[in-house]
Amino acid sequence: MQISSRPFSQKMNFSIVFNDFKQLTKIGLSLSVVFSSLAGYLLAVDKIQYSVLFMLAVGGYLMVGASNAFNQIIEKDTDALMKRTKTRPLPAGRMNVSMAMVIAVSFTVIGLVILYSINPKSALFGAVSIFLYTSVYTPLKAVTPLSVFVGAIPGAIPFMLGWVAATNQFSIEPGMLFLIQFFWQFPHFWAIAWLQFDEYKKAGFNLMPMGQKNKKAVIQIGIYTICLIIVSVIPVFKFTGSFYIYPLTAVILVALGGVMLYYTVKLYKYQTNKEARQLMLSSVLYITLIQVIYVIDKFLH
């Protein structure tokens, strides 16, 4: 008696399709953005509305997923040149551009409708984020290292978006959240650009601040890390409206930023991928912990 392999085959196919979907929308990155948005929301509210929290999570995920899908459609050919990206669904041929476009457009429309149902300003910032990432940052990557500055703008919107979703206001508080995540982008991304320098070069991208992996580039990383630490502790002076932190919280944040600076100094001294990876990982730890610490601090007030 022959046993049908169809159910197993269907499971395999579903698994492949689902994995491709995760890769196209970069689910890990998208969830980290959702985390930032939810942290921004919790910082702004006195009473949590779980329906808004849920809509913000879904709308935020769709917004970032759409940006990532559009990005991979545009960079399909260059992705095929790099070891890190050549197995993505589009360059590998497992998904066609039409399907990816359907996903990207659907995510955009549904995501913006959900954000608009929270309030119009949330949808506006969501739309700005998708537009800048897809239509400005992505094409500029092949032209100039200054594209990183443009990319830092949509990258900094999620933390701020949470506050706007909670209040329907753009004021000094969400402005500070934007600045924190804006300055964070540079040491984080340049550490990645250092690690991927040769791969990016093959694809025609040069994203290091000075165009080279050298000490001048690391000095730029150090400057932006110091700026990040400064803007992170500004709320301790209570110049930032209802967003303020305790002095002890500021000390903890300076110590956390010091870890990033330590690895920046090591990168300046040794200039190897090992230090760049340590800096990149410490930057991920910083942005995750700072959001958690801010929320804990707020609920201790």
C-alpha cells in the first residue's frame, strides 16, 4: 500500500511560503519597530486603552512590513549580488515581483487605515515613513552615503508614533523620542555598514560616513553616540513637557551609553569586524533597554 506524501508536501510548501513572507516583511525588524511604538504609547498615557495598543501594534507592523517589501522589490537585482541577501524570496526566484507588490500595497493600505482609525496624525506619520524609506532612502543608497541621514528619519518615527497615537498631538515630548531614535540610527547602522562593507561594495553601495572603513569613520560614530547619550538624558532637566525622568534613571542611561562608547573606542583602536559587531549588538541592547527604562521610570512617577 502506497502512503500519500501530499499532506507532508503541503506542510513543506506552507512552511516555505510563510518563511518567504517573514523574510519579505523582515519580521524581526518589524517586531522591534512595534516594540518602539508600544513603548512610546505607554510613555504618553495615564490609562492604557488596549484596543488602541492592539491597533498600533498591527498598524505599525504593516507599515514597516510594507516598507521592507517595497525595498526588496526595488533592490531585487542588487540583493542577488550579496551573500547575506541573495537567498531572499525575490532574488532567489521563490516569489515573483507581482506577489511581493500585492503584499506591499495591501500592507500599506490596511496599515494606514488602521493608523487613521487611531487618529489622523498617526496615519500621516506612517505614510511619511513609508514614502521616505521607499522613495527617497532606498534609491539614494546607490548614490551617496548621505542616504543614511534620510533613512534615519523613517527609522526614528516609530518611538514618536506611539506618543502621537496616544495623544493625537505632535509636541516636544514626541519630538524628543524622535531625536533619541534618530541619533541612535547612526552608530547602529554604521556598525552594520562596517561589517557588510565588502558585500555592499559588490552591490554598488557605500554607506560609511567617510566612504571608508577607517578611524575618521569611527570618529563620526563616536560623535553621534555622544549626541545620543546627551539627548537620552535631556528629560532629566524637565525641559521636555510631561516627558521627564529621575536623576538615577539618567545615570543608568549614561552608563548604558558608556558601553556603546567603550566599543566605539575599541573599534577606533583595532578597526576589526569583531569590535564593529560588539558595537552593533550593544546599540541594539541600548535602544531596547532605554525604552523599557523610560516606561518603568514613567510608572514610578
